[in-house]
Amino acid sequence: MPVRDDSVREQIVQAGGTPLRVAIRPGTGTGPPLLLCNGIGMRLEAWRPFVDALDPAIEAICFDAPGVGGSQLPNLPYRFTTLALLLREMLHNLGYQQADVLGVSWGGGLAQQFALLNPRLCRRLILVATATGAWTMVPPNPLPPVKNLILRRWGDLWGGSAKTDPDGLTSALRKARISPLSMGFLYQNTAALGFTTLPLLPLIRQRTLVLTGDDDPIIPVANGRILAAGIPHATLHIYHGGHVELATRPSLLTPLITSFLAGPRHDAREQAAAAREQAAATEGASALCADAGRTDQAQPELVRAVTFRDQSPGCS
């Protein structure tokens, strides 16, 4: 995100005693803001290409995870649950009552946790190049990471446009990555240890857009299919690209994201469920009306009985 731009407001927000560096790109529309959850080892500057390409009507909120960039390193490692609660407090302190949430890679796990813990605060969910957790995901091909370690070729690791246009990758993520030897990077890894949403996917009730790349060496397409199959109101879109297309080719995905956020409140399944609820309510109302009719027919007999008693001797 271009934090030097006058249209972007950067500040430190206290959440649970942890100072978080936050940048907000105001939107011209009236909808809820879009909270952006970054991948592991990335400062909020990594969102700059995406936010620049995003519809200006959508307000965007970026943050540095604890120990990353300008956010203070906590005294102890944290879990996704802890960070999801910190983000809830952060949004509350910023004055937001509701938000859409987008998470990419590591941030996709955080976004799932946020949606589960904050069903009313999170309106819609967008999951990009992510999975249910490191322990329950379909594993990647081990060759690209090995080639990256030996040859330092990031394109082989991230695939897609990162492989075909390495200069574009460098430009998009320049100064956005932190050292993998830093404590902040270590804390991000510990946050995901043992994490999985696989058995909890049916509990994610938000309307969800799952975006996965067909040339992503880190997150195979099967993981996106699992997410879309498990989340009740999810839509899957497989795009042609790799793991970091939001940064290297944001215009590929921003139209889909904008359309999803501006779409109708209910998808087809939600509409069908609403129709069933309406039919059940109509049947219930009809039954009540029928009972009321029978009660009205019996009412005159009751009135005559009371009148007769009132006119009998001994009543005064």
C-alpha cells in the first residue's frame, strides 16, 4: 500500500495491549471496508499493487502482523485465535461495525479464523491461494522449494507471473518482505502450528469467494476445491496464475473481487433456504388463522352461557 500517498491514512492502533501498524485507504462508496490479511513474512506495503487496482469505492484496511514491519513484537508467541480477537478489537477501536475480509496464503488461515469467531462482524469472506491449514492441506510439490533454496529462484517457488516476469515480482514486493530469520517471522509460523479449519468449514456461514491458481506450487488447486466444498455458501474460481498474483497481476482478480463484494445479499442456496423458511412461516400463519376461526365459532356459545348464568336467580 502506498503509505506516502495523502489519500492513505497510517496510524498505530492499540489492540489487546499490542500496538498494530494500520494503513487505511478511504473508499468513496458506502459499503463496509475490506480488511486485508497478508501472507507470512510480508509487511502491509505488499498490498500496494492490489489496493491501487482495487475499486476506489471500496475502503481498504491493511495491517502489519505483530512483530512484522511497524507492529510491535509481543512478549510471547500468539495463535490465530489471539490475532483474530486482536483484529476484532482493532476494527472496534477504528469505529467499524462490520467488514469484509480477504486473506491470502497464511492470511487466509487467519481470515477463516476471524470469520468463525466473528460471524456478525465479518460480512463476506475472500480466500486467496490458501488452505485449511498446514497439517490438513494437500501438500505441494517439494521440487520448487528445493530449487528456490539452491538457486534462489523465487519464480519457481511462487509460480505464475512470478516465474515468467521475475522483475515484476521484485518491483511488486520490493521492501515488503521481512527476514525469515526474524522473530516476527518465527511468531507467524508458531501461530499456524497445529491450526486447521477442516472440521469447522461447515460453520463458516459467510458468503465466501475462493480463488486458487492453476500454477501455484505452494497451494495446489485441490486445496481450493476442499475449501469451496466444505464452506456452505462458497464459490470457487480457478485463475490462471501462481501464488502471488494479487501483487504481480492484481487486475486479474480485482474485477472478480469487486463483483463479489457488490453482489446480492444471498446466493442461490441462501435464497432457496429463505424461500423454505418463508413457506414454513406461511403454513404456520395459516394454521394459526384456522385455529382462530374455530375459536371465533365457539365464542357465541360462551357468551350465551355467561348471559344465562347472569340472569339466573341468586345472581345479584
